Amino acid sequence: MLKTNYIYLMLKNILKPLFCGMVLLSAAPAPAQMKAPSLENLRINGMLMYDNDRSEDVLGFYEYTATAPVTRRVLTLSPRNYLAGDAVVVDGKLYTYHLEIQYEYVNSAFYTVVDVATGSATKSSNISYDTSVAYSHYATSAALNPKDGKVYCSGFEYNEADKTLTPTLKIWNVTENTKTTVGTMQASLAVMSFDKDGNLYGVTSSSSDSSDDGGRLVSIDTATGALNLVGDTGVRPKFDQSGVISPYDGRLYWFANEPVPGGGANDAYSRLYAVDLATAHAELIGDMPNGDEVVAAWIAEAGNDDAPGVVGAVTADFTAPSLSGKVNFTLPSKSYS
């Protein structure tokens, strides 16, 4: 166990003490440029809403590896929530909207907020029993813009006359439970994500299990809602899913569910893909661990592969008001990787 004592004035570029009658803390300056983690160390987070065990007790927040074989590790369990493909994580909380309509009557329409750290959930009161209003809150996917903090979603407007839904790009105020229309889209989106520069991409939904109209990678004009085709991923979305563009390699990591040829209505392949945003090529990384259906994909900040581990046994020995003293700590013995 190696221990070293340092005089404060010699650590001014490493430790930044704050005194107010007592020493508070120290912090190391960030490097000028962060190195991207290797794929082996990259983790894709999301909310597990279903797997082949069909047990609500295992549902919650998980992290998944980005290389084969795809494995998962539980972060926080949060069972028995009403989840949908519109789920999005903002500032440590998951936001989602649940809509149930039978025979053209609204049974329930409410928002749920889930704390990522604790798994605790809060449900709003019913939004409305009016079909048009209830549908105006419904969305198939959502994404957080890292540039301005706004959430965009693939929503709808309901036409009462002919009972149809028009795909619409909307801005979602997650704290006020409101959605504001930006413009009409040519198709609804099963997946949405922003890149690190604030450009929005999405994957079009399939109109049915047997249709060939889903799975197109598009860029989205956030001012008008216009979709610009990049290409066909070859993957046909089925059920709820999600994806996130990595700020490190610029690829869309997609928790995809797709139809099983010749399979039943409830059958689906569950796979992780990495999509090239320039070509729409979807690289199959691997099958999900247990038929996982994952929403609200996001990537937490990753450490550098060769970054040192955490120091331990930190103590400070200063006599106020003096700014000179000693900080004792155990040097890290491990790196991030």
C-alpha cells in the first residue's frame, strides 16, 4: 500500500481546496481531450420492459455491452411500470406516456416519471378522456437534444372525421406534460436519437409485421419535421424499441425487435445493432441476452481505458485559516479497463 503526503501549494494544479472555516474537497483538472472508450468498455443503458422470463420482478434499468456476446447488468430494479417506446431519460429521470383506448373510448392516459437511481415511480392524473386530446400526447419514440436540452418526439394528431392519425414531430416539455407540434412527418419513427452535434436521426416504423415500409434511416429537420432518407437498414421494427447515437464513434446503437419470418403475432427477434449514419448499414452485434425489449436507451459518460482508478483513504490535515497542510491518500492500483 503506497501512501504519499503532499503540501497543498504543490498540488494547486491537482487539488482545489475550498475553505469556509474547514477544508471541503479537492479535484483534479480535466484533461484537454477525452479519449473514447474501447467498444469492450462501452455500455448502452436502457429500461428493460420485457424479457422471455415474463417476470415483472426483473424489470428495471440495465446496462448492456456493445460487443458480442451482448450481456446485461442490472443498475436499478423498477418493476410494474407502464412503459412505452416514447420513454426518454432526462437528468436522471425516465419520462413516458401510457395510453389505452378500447372501442374508441379512452380507458387511461397518463404520464409516469421513474427515478433512475432509486427505481421509484410517480404517475400523473389522467390527462383526458377525450380521444383527440389523449392521442395528441401519444408518441412512438423520443430523443433528448444534448445541445439545448429539448426533447423531441414522434407523435400524432388525431383526425376525428376519418379516425386517422397523422405522424407529427413534437417538442415534449417533460416537466409540464405538454407536447407542441413542430410539423407533419412522412412517417412515424420507431427510434429517434440526436448525435453530439445536435443532428436528429430516426428509424421509420413498420405499418405491419408483413410490410416492408419500416426500417429506413432518416435525418429529421427539427424546424419542420421533414424526413430525409439516408437508406434502408434492412431491419423491420416490431414492438417498442429504442436507440442512441454514441458520442464516441457516431454510430446508432439500436435495441431492435423485428418479426420472425413465419412466426406468430407475439414472436420477435431481439437484437442489438450498430447503424452507420452515413450509409444506413446495420451491423448485427448480437442477440439480446433473454429476448430483452429495451426502451429509453442512453449512454452514460464513459471513462478512458487507461485512466487511473479512484484514490482511497483520503484525509486532510489543515489548520484554519492556513491554506497549507497535508492531504493523505492511497494511490490507485487499477486502471479503468
